[in-house]
Amino acid sequence: MVEPTFPIRVMVLRVDGVARGAAVVAAVVCVGCSGAAVSPRAAPTSSAITSSASSSSPSLAPTPIGPNKTRTSAGPSGPVRPASASFVSASDGWVLGSRDCGRLQCVRLLRTTDGGRSWRLLPNPPFPLPQRFDVTPGQSASTIRFATARVGWAFGPALWVTRDGGLTWRRDTTFGSRSDQAVNQIRALETAAGRVWAVVHFGEGNGCTALEQASVASGRWTPVKGVGGCGAGLGEVSLSLAGNRGWLMFETAGWFYYRLTPAGWRSRQMPCQQSSTSPDDPVHAGVAGSSDGLVAIECAGTGAAGQSRKRIYVSQDGGQKFSQTQPPQMSAGDDVLLALAGTRIITATWSAASWIVTRDHNGKTRTALQANDGGAGWRDLGLTTPQQGFVIDGASPPGLAIYMTNDGGNTWSKVRV
């Protein structure tokens, strides 16, 4: 596969019991449910859609029948509710989600080879989606990332790997450098240029944070020296890769920022570095970069009434030096997801509702999509090409949805899977 020369995606996670906006489905899992065929859907149109969502939860307690399995009284019905998506080209992608199994939920994995026009069900994954307020998540996974048409991972908090396009999965516990400590959470994972990188939080108490890497071909993990540390809990994580470049930010007793250079990962000071006195301390932050060296960092500081003070910094040299695009502005929402479409910055935020906002190179902003979902938030915002991208609306079932753009984020269409 020819590696894209543009940002693939960026991930931001929170630790608040359940990650806000992470679309963690409060559902029990039926691994063995049989699935009906999925009929082809109409191609996404290029018009922005405003959607609404509501919440529902199972009323029937599950009866365990084995590891990661739950007994159900009926077969699956209704559409799949997306929880995560991953594309390796404009045409080839996957969606992980859930579908009704009577009064319960079944995990589903679907694949498209025509850019989302039609989807086919793959065999049911052997892992469950995390359940809300689950303090012992065990083997569950909430997010998928594919490197090629065959190799991909499901993670958060456990780690699973497939090498046949999602037909079969096996548990990956090969973090050999951490054999003396239990790996508790895979907090972020991205892949580019034949390599995969994962942010790991492990150990007892506040534990330790580490960055590990592996070749896509071999899958053998090794630690990255000088990144991470021990003695503090792990807050937000933002990881972005593009070609041979990469950027990582995470919060643990303060914010840390690293950039991937030919000599490896190097620590840099964040342009919106947290301090103990500034009223604009970054409460949330996200980073996105491209292989040509354009990098954007957005920091959301203190705020009130559903708004926060936000600043955007841009670098033209791969993330060494940044300049602030404009004075701090109060705007709706506080959480931060970022992606780049050429020189256009795409931000995702949420408060009373959820918004996708674009910002051009002149600083002009425009709301490209509003989802009236009560501020459920977004996940998996990313562009596969400079024109085609996707984002998951994080509303609780039955409102989970995937939106796609084919014009660089200007307009978005809801896609049914």
C-alpha cells in the first residue's frame, strides 16, 4: 500500500470513569449472534446534516455463558451503531459497533471497499465493547486502527490484532519490555509508514505511562526510551502520525509534548504549556500534523456556561516553532479533536450540542456540521485523503452515527451501516 502523505487521524481520550466523547457503548456482548446480510446503501451525499439522538439501555440482565459471551433470546436486528472507524484508503475501511440482539447488544465489525456506499458483515469479533463504569474491563476494546487491508488492531483498554482483514483476531500481550508489570490500558494507538505506536498506561496506583512501537510486519513491541514516566495518573492523550512524522501530547502531572524526528522522539515545550498561574491553563489539548511539516495544536482553557477559552497554534517546520493564529477566543465546548485537510484546520468540539468547525489559512471559521445530541461529543475524527474523512458521533445508543466528508470537511453526510 502506498502510504498517504497527509494526516490519517488524531485521537484524544479522557479519564473520567468513562472517557467523555469516547463513544464507549453501555452494552452487554453477544459474541455468537448470527447476523443478517447488510444491503448496499446509497452513496453519501455532499450536504451537511444536523442529527438528533436519544439514549437507551438494556433492561434485561445478561446471563454469562463463557468468556466474553452473553446469552440472548433473539437474533440481531436494526442498523449497526458505530463506535469506531478506520480507513486505509478512500475506498477501504472498517466500522466497529454494536447491534440489537433482542434486548441486548452484539458486537459487530463491518467492511466497505467502495468508500462507504455498501458494507458487509465480517465474523463477530471475540472481544466485547467496554461497558459504562466497568472497573475491570478485561479483554474489551473500543477502537480500531488498520495499517493495511489485512493488518489492524482493536484496543482500549485491551489489545487485539488481526492479520486477515478482520476475519480473525488474537489477543496481543507481547509488550515484552513490560513483562514485570500488568499492562492495564492501551490509551492510544496509531500507525503510519509501516510502523505502529501505542501509548500504554500500566502498573498499580498512579502507574506508569510509556510509548511503545512495533513494525506492522512483525508486530514485536519495544519501548521508546525517554518518553513517559511513573508516579502520576494519565489524563488526556493526543497522538497524530503522518508518514515518517509524529506528534504526541499527554497529561500526567502537567502536559508533555513530543515530536518524532529522524533521530527518534524528542521532547519539546508545548506552545500553550500549562502553568500554575495562567488563567489560560490548557485543560484539554489536541494535536494534528501532516507529512509536509504543517502542525496544529489547539488548547482549551478555563471557561463557563458551556464555553471555554481556546487558542490555536500553527507550525510550518514539523512542530519545532509555533505561532498563535489569533488571540484566545471564547467558544462553545471544551474538549478538543483536530484534523488537517491541506491547510484547513478541522476541529471537533461539544457542549450543549456537538460541532465540526473548519478554519482556513486566513483564520476564517465556519460551522460545517452540528449534531443536536445533547453534547455527546465525537471520536475518530480523521482524513484518509485531503478530501475524504470521517467522524463518529458519540451519542449513546441508538444515536451513534458515522459522518463522512468528500470535500475536505466543508460538508458532512450521515452514513448508515
